[in-house]
Amino acid sequence: MNRLEQLRQKLIAAARLDVPADTVPWAFEQRVLARLRAPRSLDLAAFWARALWRAAAPCVALSLALLTWHLAVESASAPEPEPQTLAQQLEQTLLAAVQEQTADESTDVW
């Protein structure tokens, strides 16, 4: 037997030797009832945590509804761009720096 099992057996044996009393402590019922009747103190942190957790679901629902509306409006109003060929995409990428430089030179006034 390992040491933990021996310790467990000794604790169980000690617990069996200690017989609990059949009587209830004096005024136990009154103390319990007084504690139940006492007004609870207001815990502001728990109040705010509960309110924020209750507000989380409506916020997520509202966000999803607005996202759906935005995507529906955007897809209806924006025309589909013409698909570019690979050659057009390459030309646009290579000439982007040149076009940006000419735009900067036209705005510089001395």
C-alpha cells in the first residue's frame, strides 16, 4: 500500500471513532433565520457585470444585422468591375510608382 492510501485509511478510521453530537447548538435556528432576513448589501461590481453580460447578446445581434444591411446595400449599389487580364494587372502594378510620382510633381508649386 502506498503512503496516500495509508493516510486515507487512518483518516477514515479517525472519523469513524468521532461520533457526532445529536443536539443542535443553542440558538442555531435563530441565527440562520436572522441571516436570511438581513438585507443584502448592494454589490456594484456584480450589478454591472450582470448588466454587461445581459447586454452582450443584443449588441452582437445588432452588429450582425448592421453588417448584413451594409453588405446588402453595398452589393446592390456597386457595379461589378470588369475583370482585368494578367497583362493589365501587371502594367497597373509596374506603373503605379510612375503615376504616383507624376501626381506629386503636379501638386508641387514653387
